[in-house]
Amino acid sequence: MRFKDLLAALPIAPNILARRLADLRELGLIDRSQCEGDLRCFDYKITKQGRQLLPVIAALREWEGWDGRLGVHTAQDVPGSGGERSICPDVRV
């Protein structure tokens, strides 16, 4: 998926998306390749290591009470959580 497509699909600022994609690349969860014919265009694909995490992410979504918004999770019923819980440290509800 190209950066511009990710940006259009996600409620996120370009600089934050770029940083998160760089972090995911550093962790080996996605790969980046340059698009043919455009030096400013990059395509991102999930790696084998990234695909191996998909069942874990699905289980966390189910456990935390996924509310349908990207990166936002609620845990109102979890004792001691203060009603806040998020896999993304900078996103709270």
C-alpha cells in the first residue's frame, strides 16, 4: 500500500504516519520499496514477521473491547485501568 493511500484511509497526520511506518520498518514488521517511475513514492507491505503478529493483534482487540476506530481501544470494565487503555500510547479515549 502506498503512503498516500494509507494517509487517505487513516485519521492521522502525515508526520505521525511517517514516524509510525519508520518504527514498523525498524521492527521488521513492514518493508518499503520505491515505486517505479516516481522517486518520491513508496509502497509498504507487511512482512512474514508482521503477519505472524496478526492473531495476537486480533486477540488484543477482542480482549480490550475494540470500538471500531483505528488505534483506539476502551476498557471501561477493567479494574484499575481508569477507563483508559490503548495499544497506541499517544491515543486515549
